[in-house]
Amino acid sequence: MLGVIQYSLLTIFWAPLVGVGLYGAGLAIYRLFLSPLAKFPGPKLAALTRKYESYYEAVQNYEYLWKIKAMHEKYGPIIRINPHELHIDDNDFFDKLNSFQGKWEKDPYTAHQFANPGSLVGTIDHDLHRKRRAAVLPFFSKQKIYALEPVIQSTIDRLCDKMQFYQKTGQSLNLRNAFKCFAADVVAEYCFAESGGLIDKPDFAAENWVQHQQGLKSGLRARYFPQWYMPVVRGAPAWIRQTVDPAAKHFEIWHRDVEGPVGRMETRKNDEFYEKAGHRTIFHELINSPHLPPAEKETIRVIQEAGAMVGAGGESTSQVLTAFMYCLLANPQAMSKLREELRSVVPTADSPAPSLRQLEALPYLTGCVKEALRLRTGKIARHQRVPAGRSLYYKDWEIPAGTIVSMTPIFVHIDPEIFPNPHTFMPERWLNLNEAERQRLEHYFVPYSKGARQCAAITLANSELYMCIAAIVVRFDLELFETDEWDTEMAIDSHHHSPRLGSKGVQVFAKKSTF
Ligand code: HEM
């Protein structure tokens, strides 16, 4: 009898372990030998488990992208970088992978990392994504941006007023935080006709950005879990959330920040709202659109879209602005050429700000904007695409339908065959080109990605870069403080480009302008 009980207890104990072991062994055999991706080159460990990638992210400080680059050197232009994903390092394939032709879905792991399936960035399905994109795209037309130029200009003026405070007190300021406040305030004004007022916060809301970064990291970790992970963790009681993922609370704050403005839009009538706002906004139009089905106007979906928009708009733009200003400060020759050119539209530091159209017509400034975007591309993460319902072909390789395929824009931008001396800030490379040379460079210039999933707000982002940099270059002499190249290099893939651990970002002293 005792023997039977012992046998049963052993069975209860071992059976699940044996089951898990058999499942693991079966999965390993499938991934390594039977999966349609088994034929693709790459390290076996990467093919076996996503833990390989998560090791480079967690232990090697988010540097898997450079490991991917090294893997390409060893295994060739197409490699398997995790059990579900292929990566291609061939500049001429970028257009094919990022095209308007055919149906493209998004990688479900990455799409859901920020728990916002209601947003454009979080929409996996091709057709739903198209509908959602069509609803917001008109707000980013060139005409709309020109019409809203005063919104950008008034935010720049607020930023410069605040920088004057630093000039007077002689304190250093953190450009990254300053530009984050600027970019987030512009997007908030643009989306809700309400500035977040971040520029006016003490120390350019530094504490806010530390928390924001934590929230971002919580999202990044979610990539290594199934799709249900984020919704379950976020829906769990607070003490469970805190235990499983302490950083998730920062993520929630981020979403809560947009709940207020969205709520206020939902309760105000159009006329009343616009009388106060003075300009039309993306989200008020969406909420009141007669063309969108009710499900697309539900509060939760609008909040997710708004949160993603503010995140996408604030992070990428501020990172590029910061690196852009660093590149100018570290290259006095480029700075003085830019100032020389700017004098044609702003004679003195006190002259009224030039229009966006005037700035866009300046070739050297345009070269500087392009170089900043090429070298510090804002969104450093690889761009994943999933061909839906058809195979994709790369050279002799057939990539099965439904496979996650990715490319990394920075790899295109640092190819010396296309951009000689690729790590050097050289606005001149964009000047005096004949038509064929210009087209060639533009073809490989992909900071906003391309195709159906490219950045929705290219016009807004470019306008911010032109207007903000021109204003600061004219109104201040900035001096780098305890900052060098290391603080701005594209090293870490935390979705957006962010400085290395231990870096304080780009710090400067703002001095009286000698323009
Ligand atoms: C210099 C600044 C910016 C850069 C470099 C940038 C870059 C990008 C890139 C590369 C993507 C595609 C990501 C992917 O393929 O997964 C993207 C998507 C997106 N960006 Fe930007 N972005 C910038 C500024 C902005 C701004 C200011 C906004 C909004 C106010 C914005 C809103 C979006 C949205 C909504 C998407 C998703 C588009 C879609 O899935 O259809 N971005 N951005």
C-alpha cells in the first residue's frame, strides 16, 4: 500500500516535469530541424530560443542590433535572429520590404510591447491599419503643417525663454530633457490643442523623463513574452503588477497623461472646443468623425492612439534634435557655415523668426537636417514586417508567408559604399549633386522607414527640426559641458535611440548669442 502511495506521489511530482521536458525537446527539434525557417543561416542558439536575444538586451544593455550586424558578417545577408524572425542586411531590399504593394502585417511581439493594440503602431492587421492610418494622415499633410506653424513657433519661443533663464543663471542645461519637453509639448498641442506645459516644469521635467525611460524599458521587456503578457500584467491588482514588473507603473502614468485631454475632448462640443483652441486637432476630429465606426472612437482606443502618438512624436524628435545640436557644436566649421546661411533670412539674433518655407529653401540647413537624421536616426530599432498571405523572395530564398522579416535603417545609413565616411557629419554630401546622384542618396535615406508603415508625421517632424535648430543657433551660443561623441552615439536599441547607461546626455551652457 505504502509503495502504491509513494509511486503515485512520484508520478504527481514527475509527470508534469516529464511533460514539460518532452514539450521543450519537441519544440527544440521543431525549431532547429522542422520549422520552415530551419534552412536559414544563423546561430543555432538564436534559432532555438528568444532568450538569446533577451540576453543581449538585458545583460549586454540593449545591444543586440550590433550583434546582428556581426552575425551578418559571419553568416551572410539573410539570417535567422530568433525562432520567428529573419533579418536582412542588403540595402537594395529595403524598398521591397517596406513597400505599399501587397499586405504587410506587424510582428505581434513588438506590436504589443506597449500594450496599445488600438494605436497605429500597435495594429497588426493590414486592413485595419490602413483604415486607421487613413483617418490620421490628412492631419500631417504639408498644408496642415504650414497652417499650424504658429503652434510650433510659439513652443520654440517658450523653449528659448526658458533657455534664457539658464543663460542668466549660468547653470548648465540638459539638451535632451529640453528637447523632450519641446517635442512633447508640440505633439500635445497638435493632438489636443493643449500644451502639456512640460517646458515650464523645473529642470525641464528631468524626473518625468527618468520615469518615462523606465516605462519604455518595461515595454521592451514585454517583447519576450507572449501577446497576452502586457494586458494580463496591466489588468492585475497593483501588488502583483509591482512584483512582476515594477517599471510598469511608469508605463501606466504615461497612458494616464493622455486620459485627461482625451476626456475633455469627448465632453466638449466642436464649436465650443475650437473657439477656445483656435485650431483643429487630430483627436477632436477623430472622436467626432462621421466616417469612423463607433468601435474606432471608443475611449480606450483613442487613449491608446493618443499615448502612442505622444510617445512616438516626443521621443524620436527629441533624440534627433539633441544629436543634431551636438553634431553642430562638435563641428564649428559646420556651425559657422550654417550661421552664415541663416543670416540671409534672419539678419540679427533679434530679428523675427523666418518662416518654415524660407528655412526649407536653405540648402546647407537642409544638408544638416538630413545628416542629423542619417547619423542619429531617432528610431534605432529594427523595422519588422510580415508578408501576409504570400511568400516573400530574397535572392534564391523563399520566405514563407507570415514570417517576421526585419531590416535596420541605421545599417543602410552607415554603409560606406553609399555614404563615404559614414560616421562623419557632412552636410556637404547633400549639396551640389546632379539629379542621378541626388536620387541615389535619397533612395537610401530611410530615417522614417518607407511604405505602408512609414512614419505618419514626417512633415511635422522635419518642420520641428528645421525651425527649432534654426532658432537656437541664431538666439544662443551653446557650449558643450562634460559631453562628447560617446554621449550621442547610436549604441543602444531601446526602440528609440537613447544614450548609453551612465551617460548624462548632452549638456550645454547657454551663452549670449554672437550671431
Ligand atoms: C525625427 C523624428 C521622427 C522619426 C525619426 C520618426 C521615425 C519613425 C519611423 C522609422 C517609424 C516606422 C516604425 C516602424 O517601422 O515600425 C515611425 C512611425 C510612426 N511615427 Fe514617427 N518619427 C518621428 C517623429 C514623429 C512624430 C513627431 C510623430 C507624431 C506626432 C510620429 C508619429 C508616428 C506614428 C503614428 C507612427 C506609426 C505609423 C504607422 O504605423 O502607420 N513620428 N516613425
